[in-house]
Amino acid sequence: MSDASWVVPGDQVLHERDRVELSLPARPELLFLLRMTAAAVASRADFGYDQIEDLRLAIDELALTVCGDEASAGRLQLLFKWTDDAIEVVGIYEPEDSGGSRPDLSIAQPVNELSARILDALVDEHGADVVSGCPRAWLRMRRRKGGHR
């Protein structure tokens, strides 16, 4: 995936050390790895317990947005970035080179609408689009005042 694929609206300049990249098969039973990574990143960024749990839920919705709810022959690429006051996650679904199928986004549309409503309640900003023919979704969560710091 090119560096341009990771850039989303309102992106901040981050230090290279403040990022985690994760690549895994697009299978629902592996979503726990995404939730664990999200919790670790949010904890590292000094977010409070409630926001960590919100981010874990939001990660599920982000994955559903780009992959749908069934296993596919592709990979889910995620980039977690953080600053002193915000976390940003970008997810991109990449089909396998050997003719892997991409989720039919027209079928998943009701899931995407529900996911968008859930994300509205959990994070400050989010969006979805297609980059180089691959579905992409992103979210941004700012630390609430009265958090750990």
C-alpha cells in the first residue's frame, strides 16, 4: 500500500515512532487482534478506560465497513497513529493477487449505514472511500478532557 493511501482528511504530521501497522487475513475470527491492538495503542496514548472500550467497538465497525461480515480471500491492512491528544486508524481491504474476491459493497451497504451511525456515537470523525480500487475506512478519536493527563 502506498503512503498516500494512509493519508486522510485533517491528517496531522506524526513521528514515525507513533504508528503501528497491522496486516492480517480478512477473517472475522481474527478481529480480536485488531481490538487488542487498538486497546494497546489507546493505553499507550494515555486514553481513559471508557474511550479505550469505545475505540475497541469502533475498530469492529471500521473492519465491517471495509471487509463486510464474511471471510474473504484478501487482507486487511490497518495503520494506527497517535499524538498526545488523538488516535487515528486507517483500514484498507486488499484482495489477494490470485483472483481473490472483494466484498460486494452494494450488499454490505445496510451494514455500512449502521456502522456509520455507531461510529458517529463512538468517535469524533470517520469516513470511507475507495483508494486504488480498494475499500478504505478511517476514524479519529480525540482524548476527552478529564482523561488520564
